[in-house]
Amino acid sequence: MKNKELLEEFHSLAEKLDVKIMKGKGDFSGGSCIVNEEKVIVINNMKPIEQRLNIIASCFKDYDLEGLYIVPALRKYINDATRLEL
């Protein structure tokens, strides 16, 4: 699966989990947080797509994904993602 397709699948997964993925530009890597009691994953649009995908995948490691159907390639990407040290 191509990186753009993975990114689209991550956005679909975020909708299922009621998580908002926000894009920004600046001097930050990204990660998950809560804004006004809403779950948010922030990614830096200036970073390479591989880095953005890894950040999103590592954020989804904190969610219970067992009961959800996730495209096998996406599930593998999440499972293989490196845990970020923030």
C-alpha cells in the first residue's frame, strides 16, 4: 500500500474512533493530545510523509483496536511502528 493510501486509511480510522487529525506547520514533531475534551493527533505537514505516518501509527498504539476492522496493511503498519520517545 502506498504512503498516500495509508494516510487516507489513518484518516478513516480516526473517524471511527472519534479522533481528529490536525495538520500544522512549525517546529514540532507531532503527537496526540486532548483539546477542549476532544482527542487530537497533531502532525507537522512540513515533515516527510514517512515521519508523519510513523507519528500517527505510534499514536494509535494507545487505542484499543481489537474490535475494529482495519485494512491488514494499516494494522501491520501500526503494529510495526516505532514507539516515539517524547
